[in-house]
Amino acid sequence: MLDKDGYPTDEALQKIESWKFSNEAELKGLLVFLNELWHWEDWGFVLKGKNILHLELHTGGWSGNESVVHALQKNMFWWCFWEKSLRGGHYYFKINLKTFFPKKG
């Protein structure tokens, strides 16, 4: 969902803003979608971990990445998992899957 110049479309940004994640699969789907939109994903999109995920987003000053971050700030994801931001477009998230999505039964 990128335009001809590689920027996220308004539709893609709206999808991020309204993305629901009531289970682990939906949350991981959001992460995959963000990765697909991220410019310089090999450098600026870092996802590590298994049960506790650590996500780093580094915009590199690119306005398309900044647009993705602004859309993500409007999603509950930001309020649930944001850890810190650093000047220069660096954002850090911690996602404890076992705590957020406890196994039932």
C-alpha cells in the first residue's frame, strides 16, 4: 500500500490507525504490515524476541516513516507497548505476548 514514490498511502495509514489486535496473530499481522511499509526496513525496522518482542523503529528522517509513526500513535498499540522515544526519530516498544495474550484454560 505504497504510492508510486514509495510513500504509504492514506489508506495504509488509516489501516494502521484502526488496526485491532484482540489476539497474538492480529498483533503480529500489524507488525508485518508496518515492516512492509517501512522505508529502509533492513536498517530502521528491528524486531527481536520470541515471547517478549522488542521493536525499534528508526525513521531516518524520511517523511514516509514519520507518517507511519504518527498513524501508529493513534492506535492502542502505542499506549500498550511504547517504551521510549529519542530525538531524531527513534522509537522503542516492548511487547510481552504472554502477559498481553495469556493462554486460556
